[in-house]
Amino acid sequence: MSHSLTRIAAFSAAALIGTAGLAACGANDTGSDTGSGDGASADGGGTIALLLPESKTTRYEAFDKPLFEAKVAELCPDCTVDYYNADQDAAKQQQQVSTAISKGASVVVLDPVDGNGAGGMVADAQSSGAQVIAYDRFIDGADYYMSFDNETVGEMQAQALVDAMGGSGDILMLNGAPTDPNAAQFKAGAHNVLDSTDGVNILAEFDNPDWSPENAQQFVADQLGKFDPSEIDGVYAANDGQAGGVVAALTGAGVAADALPPITGQDAELAAIQRIVAGEQAMTIYKPIKIEADKAGEVAVALLNGEDVGETTDYNGVASFIFDPIVVTQDNVGDTVVADGFYSVEDICTSDYADACEAAGLS
């Protein structure tokens, strides 16, 4: 049933699989099967296709894929997960969807490279009799959608930046890929805050075509040819990978690590959490991936077996599950990613960060 404002709280996520068991896998071009079974069955077996967009962001291979596969295996040991990674290539993903359909997928869990251009893939899957779950990025016409509240993510990032700057300042703004519908929502949310805050001035803005840290580093390096580092009071970086590129550019230009301006992020990558503990990054957005991946697995298995998926919310006409993001700063690392088991203190507090961890109360 649909409720227009239903949200699933994300803070009390169950303990995750240890990160050592979630080491990143190589991207798959042709797909890989997990489990057994062939075709669809109302009483247990069947094929679920999981298609993720890229591997430059560490979460997909290190967390989404293994967590989704583990949930499906738990609920349906006879089910097959047919996995693909598109490496940020929309044409490649189109072919992967066709391959998954030809191999008998009854449910397609699709995180699109290009959400706006993914309607054809949804139509192809549905015409074959498969149901489509738009995973993490919205696709118009999908049967179901699940993600975090993305505009709120951008607002949280921007407000944290404004607060860290003391209410005003000149900033650089690095957004995500224009083909990623989530990126547009993050950007819109951030502008809601930045554009309405007196005293905040955007010196330059960049839509990163593939979210890459390398592009982010180059953009900031280019801006340092126009602005002295002392003129940059803060940096809005839409995700942690770009935040890492920003830090590399600024420190490469001679800015001391303890003199970096506030820099935002998203995804709670381990390197970002370490930068936050060390004072090199102001914040990140923690989106408990286990909640999203588990729900995707649960819904996929329910659809495969013809069962009810439970309560949903309406998002742009698609039955959806919307989860709440969490701001992580130096003050609450222990109460968020550590408390949830996303990372252990040992993961974060390697020798390079031992002193910073002790100062932050994590040792």
C-alpha cells in the first residue's frame, strides 16, 4: 500500500558484514551468477539481475553488490543473482540489460548510468515479463524505486558547509555527473541552502561527468590559477571521491593539511572518515547501504515469488522506499559508522591516524 510521506529510518542499521569480507571485486562486463536455479519460479528459484553503474565509487563493488547477494541468498538459496557493472557506459548497460533478459531474469534491479535515458531499458525488461526495481537512482516507469532522500542530502551537505564556515564565505562547488538523476537532486538541495544564505558566494561550479576524483582534482587545480587558496573559504564536494581530489589539489598547491577549508562529502568512504577524524574534511553523508541493499533483496525475492512487498511511498508516480541520510562529522564518527558496524575503530585508526583518533576519542 502507498503512503505519500512514509520514510524508513536509517540510523539503527543492523551490523554489517565485516569490511574485510567486502573487499572490492573486479567489475564484470558479461555478468556473474551467484547461487543456482534457472528461470522464474513461484516457490523459490529464479533469476534476479543486478546492474550497477560504475566502479570508481567504492560503495558499489565493496558494499551494494555483496550485501544484495547475501540478502538474496538468505531469503532464496535457490535463486540466481546475475550481476553486471557498466563502468559508467550507458550503451554497455543497455547491452547488459538485454543479456540479463535473454538469460531469463524475472526481476531486474537497475542502478542506471543515465537515469533520464533508462526508460528504454525498463520498457524492454517489462515487455519480457520482468519487473524493474530502480535502485538508488530514479527511473521513470520503473515498477519500484528505492533510494535515500537525495535533495535532503544536498541540503545537509550545504548547511554543514555554511555552518563550518561560520555562516558566510567564498566557495567552490563540485557536483556529480549530469547523467545521474541523484546528482541533480543533490545539486538542487545544495543550491536551496547556498543560494538563500547571505554572504555565500560561489566562485566556480563544476558538474563532474563521471564523479571521478581525478576530474575534481584538476578542476580545483585550475581554479587555483585564478584564486589564491586563501580566497577559498569552503568547498562543496558532492561525494567523498571528489573531496579526496579537492584535498589532493589544495595540499599539492602547498596548503597545509591543518589549514584546509571546510570540505563536504558523501558516501562515508573509509578514506573520508579518516580525513574527517584528521580534520581534513568537514563532513560526509552516511547512507547505510545495508538498509538499501537488504530492502532491494527483499523486494526482488518477493516479486520473484509473487508476494506482497509491503508498504511503499509514492515518488513521482513510482511505488518507492525512501531512506533517511545521516550527517557524519568528527564529533559523531563513533556514534554513526562505528556504532552501526560499517567500520571498526581498527579500520579507521591505522597508524597514520592513531594520534587523530585518540584526539577524537576513537582510540
